[in-house]
Amino acid sequence: MSDNESHSSMHRVVIVGGGTAGWLAAGILAAKLSANHTVTLIESPNIPSLGVGEGSWPSLRDTLLDIGISETEFLTLCHGAFKQGSSFVNWRKGGHCYYHPFTVPTGYNELDIYTCWKAIAPNTSYEDVFSLQAAMCAAGKAPKQIATPDYAHVLNYGYHFDATKLAELLKNHCVDKLNVAHVVGHVDNVHSHQNGDIESVSTKDGKKIVGDLFIDCSGHSGLLINKHFTIPWIPVKRTMLNDRAVALQVPYSNEDAEIKSTTVATAQTCGWTWDIALQHRRGVGLVYSSQFTNEEQAKQVLIDYVRERYPSAQDAELSFRTLSFEPGYRSQFWVKNCLSLGMSSGFVEPLEASAIAMVELGLRMLCEAFPQNKAHVEIVSKRYNMRFAYRWQRVIDFL
């Protein structure tokens, strides 16, 4: 690399791919970087949003606040609801149910919580001893009051939301208020510098977009990280057996139906079901392993779940969506001047809604150490790859 190349600035950011990951990247970078930076997002008109990742960690509150979207606007336009954690049903015998609340237990950093629980209240469920949140969820209460300011909380919370609507909200906000350039077109060619960096990408209709840093948010296809740089995918199917999902959108029988504030994860004979309550419908799905169950069996398990829980749901109103994925992550997430985010960088089953959180963590690190020139890219990318290889391994361990 020549001196001129190594000291050239990194002002032009090009994001390939829209959806939640792409528009979150556009929003955070446009809000956080200086006015000297430009952000361009290229979105194919032919690739619809999956629309099945509808739960978040509490970190999404800070992300939306940083981007400049009010909580009221988000909840209204994305049919959002509060998520106070997850509830796990039938993962043990006897109709067992366990709440995993977002509020950290009292004394978590000062005490050996497990030992205290066994010594003080061994006959009371763990989640009820150190936090009020599980009881609040069971009682159908919210994590905040109507007068509590946007994004503030009494009990910690994330969100349930319509993923397609979130992408639309982010897109409109980025284009109208953050000056993100939006290019509609299918990327069909990548042009490289002599040193191997990406110089530009071009679309089928002849547009050429030049950039200094490229972010691959193109999903499983990995247009840049996979098809251009051919970075290997590290499969983890021996550990994470589930590789398929079927999903349904279930309408409410009446407008006053209960909106649960936890993601309900129920163990099934094959895999597990998620049940996410929004303002206008439920998002319900089954995650399973194709090694042990075929698609028709999986659909029947999901239909049986819906009929048992929501007998008023009409079969004519239900339309299946299917998702196939290979659990794993890239051996490198950042190569030369290309960073992969979202499904192009890694994906495992959505039991703890880690996908959006990993995007947020990646963008947070990028903003904190945004490279000033190409020489700096080499330092930051090495650190990024080490940190996120560790983080993906910990997500897998946790699941």
C-alpha cells in the first residue's frame, strides 16, 4: 500500500442491502459520524424483507434514541409492544414455566445470587426472589407508566415490533432527516483497487457507486463478503441443530385481546415455538431441525399450537412463511474495506433475539473506532474480527 493510499480518508460509506440491518446501519452512522461523511444505501427492489425477526434486547431503546426516532412514533408506526424478557414453557416436564426478565437481579454484582437464593428462599422460583419483573409480566403489567419519558424505564424492557414496518420507518427517517442517499437497484458487479480494496459497486441499470468503506447487509447471499471476497462460513450445526423455521401471522379475535409482554418460547416435540404479541396481531413460528423433522410435520405442529392457544383463528387467515438457514458465522467479518453485518456475518436460531443485538454491537464498535484512513482500517478490522469471533462463540455457548 502506498503512502497516499494508506492516508486516504474514509468519508464515503456505502451500505449494500436494506432491511433492518441495513437501515439500522445507515441511521446510526448518519447520526453519529461528522458532516464530512456521506452514507449511501443500495437496496434491491427484488428482495422482500423476511419480516420474522420481531423481538429485541433493551439495547434497541438506546439505538432508536441515537438515531433520533421518538418512542411514540416507533410504537405507533411499527405496531410495537413492550418486551420485558422471555418466558419458557414446557422446557421441563409437568407444565413448567420460567421467566427470564430483562431487569438485572438485585445485588447481581455484589452477591453470589445462586447461593443466596438456596439459603434464603429455596422454595420460591429464582426469578421471583430478586426481581419484581416476572410477577409484573404474569400480572399483565407494563414496565413503565404512561407519564414515564420516552425510552426511560421503571423495569428494563425491549420491544416486540413489525420488522417490515421498522425497516420502512428507518428508511423514511434516514432519507428525510439524516440525508442518507437511497439507491434502488440490484448490485451485479464489484470493482476493486489494485490493493484488493473495493473501489465501487455497480447496479444492473448502470449506476456506479464509489465508496471508501463498504458494509455488507445483503443477508444470507453475502454479495460482498461471500461472493466477492469468498470468506468462509464456519458452520455450527453440530452444536446448534435447528436450521429451519416456519412462521404465521395470527390476527387477534378482538381488539381488546391481551398483549403479552414476553416472548413466549414453548418446547415442542420438534424444536420450539415463538409467540410474539404486537398491537395488531401475533407473530408465531416454529424453529426445528430438518435432520429430524420435515416441513409438513413442522407446519402441523405449528397449526396445532395455534389451534390450541387461539381457537378463534381461522385457517383461511393463516399463510405460512418458511426460512432455511445454516447456523454459523464468518471466519472474518471485516476484510479490507468491507464490513459484514446482519445475516451476511452470522446467524443462529432466534431463541434469545440475538440477531439485531449483534448488529447494534457491531455498529457501536464501528462508531467508537471509525477508521480515519486505510492504514487505520487494518488495525480496527483486526480488533473487530477478534472481538466478534469471541462474541459469536459466547452467543452459541449461551444458547
